[in-house]
Amino acid sequence: MSTEQTEKIARVALGADGPGVGVQGLGCMGMNHAYGPADAEESRATLERALELGVTLYDTADLYGAGENEKFISPFIRAHRDEVVLATKFAISDDPSGKRTIDNSPEYIRAAIDASLGRLGVERIDLYYMHRRDVNVPIEETVGTMAELVEAGKVKYLGLSEVTGAELRAAHAVHPITAIQSEWSLFSRDVERSAVPAAKELGVGFVPYSPLGRGFLTGSFANADQDLPEGDWRRTQPRFTGDNAAVNAALLEPVRAIARDHEATPGQIALAWVQQRARVHGLTVVPIPGTTKRKRVDENTAATRIVLGDDELARLEPIAGKVAGGRYADLSFSSAGRE
């Protein structure tokens, strides 16, 4: 399969009550956060190229670049306001020393939405996520505050990130949740334990982030210290370092073999696997692979047209169970850390 996409991707309803979106979205974080320097001009062109190909869900957060990511995509969002679905998030912040905090208090949420609206230059956020759960605040209280934002016209749809199935059910009982965003890939399948079944039951759409394993599933990295630039956050993550990296690189052989059969790239096979979770689990799945390059948007969206056979899915099935290292160095703020 060619890595260049020429037709628009299909559209799907994001959950039972959500907006219509392209079946694949775009994660904008890497345009100025976490993955080292990026070419701003190419990143802007990437946003436009994605829209040309039918990508309509654009994902950011107030955390990314301490608000600078929201500012960066603002001109694009405002120029195409009626064509795109804008998603951003609240809850995580880093202090000047780098210490991370999670805050779901009503006061924080009310301040965060106004700050995001200002940086983005819009009057309403289409999809507003709780980025992480603050376990010191009842989730019912958090969602109740988020619901006030809907009533005030500042937010249209509510989402949650990295929650358990039980937390999703408790939240949905307060106000309908349109989407849950959590990591889901060939390397990370924790969500299938409770979050995916709950989302299916409630008619909540699923938005997998890092569907390419933060790039590892593209086969581009053999040694993080050598292959990733200074300042790239992945150089500190368990799956990218030391012996873990070598173990995980070896797990890609069936991905590479299937890619050869389809005349595709390993990344396309990894994305096709995630896209097909919709059929396997019976719910809406809209992954948001991140990139700062137009050629990668072509490659990623082309993966929506790859259909993996049952025998191929069976060959990929054991991979997640063999991955070395956790998703994060600290799992305390992820759903897996609370289940």
C-alpha cells in the first residue's frame, strides 16, 4: 500500500451523542512539547494537510508547552472553526521545578477553561477532557463542575482521560460522557480490562492516544539515546531505555512481516490494528496519532484503508503481553495504576 493518501478518510459518530469526525484524528502535542524541537512551518502545513484528508478531530491540552500548544494551533482552528472538532484538556500542570500536579478542584477547572478559551481564541471548546483523575476529588464533583461549563456554553461535549471503567460509569451518571481518551496500542492494552467494556456499554467513543507506542511501533528506534534528540521526553521512559528497548524492538518482527505482505509500513499496520478495535470490541474508535510532518499524515491516514485478516490479528495478539517496561515511569496517575 502506498504511504500517500489521496482520498478523504471515512467519518464516524464519536459515541452515541457525539459529533461526526474523521475516523482518525491528529494529536498536536509534539508540535511544541515533549518530543524535542519541531519545524513550526511544517507543523502548520501538517494541520492543513490533515484537514484535506478528512481529519477533523484535533487534540491539544493546556499542559502542552504550558499553554503554548493551544496558542500554536489557534490560527488554524479559528480559520476552520466550522470544519473541525477541537479537543483540549485540564488537570495537569508542572511547576517551575518540574514537579507535576493533578488538580480537579472546581476552582481550578473554572480557571482552566477560561485560560484555554483565551489561548485558543474561541468561544467554545467542542470536547473538553479531564486529563487525569485527581483521586482526592470525587469524580462526581469533577464532572458536575464540567457540566456547569456545558450549561454556560463554554463546552459542548465532555471527555475523560485515563479513567477506569468504574470511574467512567460514575461520571456518566452525572453527565453524559462523549469520549474517553487513553493509551491503546499493540504495546498497551490495559484499557481492555475495564474501560473499553464500560465505554461500549455506555455508548462512549474511544480516542486512543499514542496508538504508535509513542513512535516505537514505527520501527524507527533501536536506541533511544542515539535515535532521539536531546530534550525528547521518551529518553526517560522505561520502554525506550536499556535492555527494555532491545526486547521491545524484537517484538516488532511480526509487524514488519505483515507490513511487507501489505506493501505498507510497520506504523500503518500498528494503526490498522487500533482502527480495527472498533469492529473487534463493538464501539467507536478514533485514534489520534501525533505527527509534525505532512508525509506522516499521508501515511497514517492511509492506514485506515488497511484491513487485517483474522490470521494476521492472531499473530499480533501476543505482543502486548511480552512488552518490557511500563507505559510511564510513574503509573500512579494512569488508570492501570488504580485498577
